[in-house]
Amino acid sequence: MTGRHTADVIVIGAGLVGACCALALSEAGMEVCVVDRRGPAGGTSAAGEGNVLVSDKLAGPELALALRSRRLWDELGSRLPLDFELEAKGGLVVGRDEEEMAAIGDLADRQAAMGVEVERLGPGDLARAEPLLAPDLAGAAYYPQDACLQPMLATAGLLAAADRAGARLMLGIEAAGGTARSGAGMTISTSAGVLGAGAVVNAAGPWSGEVARGLGSTIPVKPRRGSILVTEPLPLAVRHKVYEGDYVAAVVDDASSLACSAVVEATRSGTLLIGSSRQFVGFDATPDVGVLGELARRALRLFPFLSRVRALRTYSGFRPASPDHLPIIGADPAVPGLWHATGHEGAGVGLAPATAELIAALVTGTTPPVDPGPFSPSRFAPAPGARCNG
Amino acid sequence: MAEGQALRFTFSDRVLVGRAGDTVASALIANGIRSWRRTRRGGRPRGIYCGIGTCFDCLVDIGEEVAVRACLRPLQEGDRVAPSGSVGPAGP
């Protein structure tokens, strides 16, 4: 079976990251096959908020990737064959007191030095920007580049474009395991038989740790659950993505129990989405009333009018968390022919196009526009000769 | 109030009669009205779907209250029921 050739590249995962990779690799001239055990956007991509944010990134490599990705989303918005509701609604990071405002301003300064557009708003400007906010807030940082999109529509549009560029979709197919071939490439066994390719891209989100194990490698990706409350549709009441200043702290919080921070935004259909929470509970999808109550309490502190608004439903999803909160993008250090595009946690929608651009450049041996070094999967591999601490 | 006592209410400009113990939805259906709002985007007719307060399909506006679930709300004498704009309350 070593001679079997299904495609130049097999992408495992038809979520937003896999779909972006499929399009970028197809447009780079590769013959691409996308394999997914469910369907397009069947996991994490359908269970988030569609965030394309620069505001929540610390000044560092992830922000560089986010800024590049933000530009790529604009390009995709004008060329994908489907409207995916990309909207630069802008982000407002609000502070309750001077101490929070100092921390928000400090982060904003460091982000601005890397090219992020950010403006500080005092209480008066904040009330004009978002009239229904609680009146006692100290101010905000306003990020006009923050955007959102509808991830299921975006995934469908990306896959349609990849299909036009020659990619094949194999849905309902489970990748069970695989091995590197001598020479180059990999052979993988699936529920639809054995597939072979020069390269395999692991874009399986929170399941990418499992996929890596099946392919003879290990990457430290764990599922981290986020839950979201959905309100009844409202007249335009919340104009921006509005979140508490401690959201960034919650993103980088490693506590296994629970990190919560209010994030409130309106969708195009009029419902409000209220997040955000981050829990390490494996793949347990049981709704957690305590978490939902905490989200509601925090959202009420920002928008008191929500006390008169009903929640229609709730959903939760699993984000692919990496130990250092940086995505895992690049060649597997142990298995030749295996590439990873995962570990984005809650930022996968925003970072997907730039991730795919990196993967396409690395797989085809061209120079990527963003330094891939900080995202290399080899950062988790023990140095040669080093003692393994388990 | 005795079960079954007549209650007058209006739907849009029509004067209708329901019975004590009716929900707004059951009173509308008893008056032969099976659809009482249109979807916001597609303009498609909606009335009772789940009947137990979960689907939010049966919304009506009643007086100053907006987006009321007709299947849960007991009918009251004098209710002014109108097709809902299907959006909840906002504003100070």
C-alpha cells in the first residue's frame, strides 16, 4: 500500500482551520483532500462566537498572526462565493475603575506599538459609543479592527472555494491511524480505506491530540469548554463586541476549575451572545448552571437592561487549548510528513487564514509572511539528550 | 373567576371572546386564528409550534409588553393583542 496516492495533502478536519488550509494549499497548487468524521464545521467551529479579534491578544507572536489574519479575512470577505456576515463591529474593552483602566491602557500601548488601532474612551465617549452600558464604568479601549463572522457560513464558503480550486471533500470518514512512509509522506487508515499523501495536516481542533496519537506523535492539546448564553432577539441594543477588562486575564488563566469574563455582542439576527467561560472538563458537554449564572451576573453588571431580557438557549463548545496559549502550527518534530494546524483555543476563527497561509508556505517550502518559529510544534519536544520530565 | 367565564380581548382591530383559563394562544386558535405573526426576515407565517414556551415561535405583543409567548400567557380581560415585531425589550 505504500504507493497509494490519494492527494498531495490530506487535511484532517473540515472546520474553519481545515477549510482555510484546504483553500490555501489548493491555491498553492497542491492536490488536496479534506477528511472529516462529521461534516463541515461539525465541532468547535459551530460552537463559538465567530471572533476575529486583535484586542484580546497580548503583544507578541499571536498578535502578529492575528493582524495578518485580520487582513486575510477582509480579502476572503470580498472573494468567497458566499456571504459569511463578516462585520467589523469593533471591540470595546471596558474598565470599572482607574486600576482596571491602567491595565487596559498598558496593554493597549503595547498592542499599538505592533500596529493595532486602538483609541481610549472616557466615560462620556463610552456612553455615546454604547448607550445602554452601565453608567458607572470608568472608560474603555476601543478597537475598530475587531470583527466577527458567521463561522458555519465561512466554512461553507471556504470549502466551496477549495472545491472550485480542485480540492476533494471526504465527509463522514474517520481517520483511525497512520504511519509515515519511508521516503516521504504518510499512509493513513480510515473508515473508507487506506489513503496516502505526501503530507497530512492535522486540523482536528480539540481532537487533534487524538489524531496526532493515531499518527504516531504527541501534541499537548486539551479540550477547554466554553459556554454561551443566547438571548431573545432585540432591537439594536449592543453595537460593539463589549467585554470586561479582565477577559484577557481569563484567556491566559490556567486554573483548571473555571475562568469567566463577560463578553456581550449582538448577532445579525438580533440575539445577543453572552460569554465567556473556560473550563477544563474533558469532553463533558453537560450544561453547568453555575457557569451560566455567573455569565448572566457579569453581563448584567455591564448592561443593566438585560434584567428584562430572556435567555432563549445556551450552547457550549470545546476549544483546542495548548499549554502556552500559542497555536501549534508547523511540522511535527517526530513524524515526517505530518503537519499541525491546531491549539488556537478560542481564537481559531480569527487566526485560521494566517494559520493556513503559514501551513501552505511551510508545506510548499516558500517563505511565510509571519515568523512561524514561535508556533512550531517542536517547542514541546524534549531537547535531544535532555531528561524527560514526563 | 369561574372557569370558562367569557373574556373580551382584541387581536389587531378585531374584538374577540376567549374563556377564563385560556392562554392567549388557545384563545386565538379558538377564534380560528392559527397564525399571528410573520418571521422577521422571510415574512413567513408563525403561530403555535412547541406550545410549551421553548421555541419562541408564538410571540405576540400585548399592550406595552413586547415579544410575549402566547402559549404561556393566561388571557386577561381587555388584553390588546397584536402581531409581534418579535423583538424583546431594549433601551433604558
